[in-house]
Amino acid sequence: MRLKKAFVSGLFAMILAGLIVAGDGLAEWGNPPFPSYGSGPVEVRIYSDYFCSPCRATEPAMEPILKDLLKKNAIRLTLVDAPFHPLTSLYARYFLYAIKENNDVDHAFRVRNILIQASTDKSITTKEQIEAIFKGKWIPYAVFDAKSAFDGYNLLLKEDNIKATPTCVIIKSGQKKTFVGGPDIVNALKSLQ
């Protein structure tokens, strides 16, 4: 799915305007103002959208590779929800709310998988419906002002010039490489193992 840079910026402005303001922010996550995992020498940024069919197909293939790389302390991983679908900001907000309560990488992947599954049901379009899913799956969450996280995501989207999902950016030894599409991303991640 290709989008122009101006559209992405405009879409983020609309998303940020509609954010719920409650509770505290992500200050304890530090810099960046959103969760990232691992402290390895290679930076990996995964850009995906819950409503992107190729993303939904790629995430299960990436997950064990990413977990292995994190276990080996080979990477620093950032998962960025790219708002290419009108409902992505809602789902991304609830991802952040859930990991605010439990910022473990296994929990993050579990929540992502639940949200990916929910996105296949075109009738799940409200916060109440997502909250009911979280309650049924025993997913704790904390509502807070996620503006700083979305601002951080917006900066990464611009910095990496993201126009499609799924996209993976790998920064290794000062060299940045971008991979688009499931098979290329999986192969790039495997090469880091």
C-alpha cells in the first residue's frame, strides 16, 4: 500500500487530534517515548498496520526470529504502527495501553496477535469493542495520553520515509537498509541470526 509523505503527515495530525487524554504519559519509557526491546548493536524497526493483509501474514513469521535475536541480545527492536488504515490509530492506542501495563516483549507480541485477529473482523471499530476483547483475553491496560508515542512514531515514519507496510529498517554499523514485503523482511531478519 503506497502513500505519499504529505498524506502520512496529515493523517498523523488527525490521529493526534483525536487521542484520548487521561492518566500519565510514557515518560518512564524514556527516549524514544515508546517501548523498544533489547539493547543489541543492531537497530530493527518494524513498520506494520493491523489492517494490512501482508503485515498480518508476515508478523507470525517474524515473531520467532525477532524473539531469538532479542534473546541473543543482537538487536534493539521498535514496533511502529503505521496509520495507513483509518482504524489503525485506535488499535495502536490500545496496543500502547496494554504494554503500558506489561512491557514484556512476549506480552507485546501476544497483544499484537490479538489486535491483528480483531482487525480481521470488520465490525470491531470502537474502543468499547477492543476493551471487551482485552477483558475476555485477560489483557490489562492503562489509558493515558499517548501523544508523545504517536509523535515519536511520526518522526520515525518521516526519518525512514515509510510509504508501505510491512517495512523493516535495519541499522547496522551505521548503514541503514530498508526491506519491504514479508519475504524480504523475513530473509533480512534471518541474516541477522
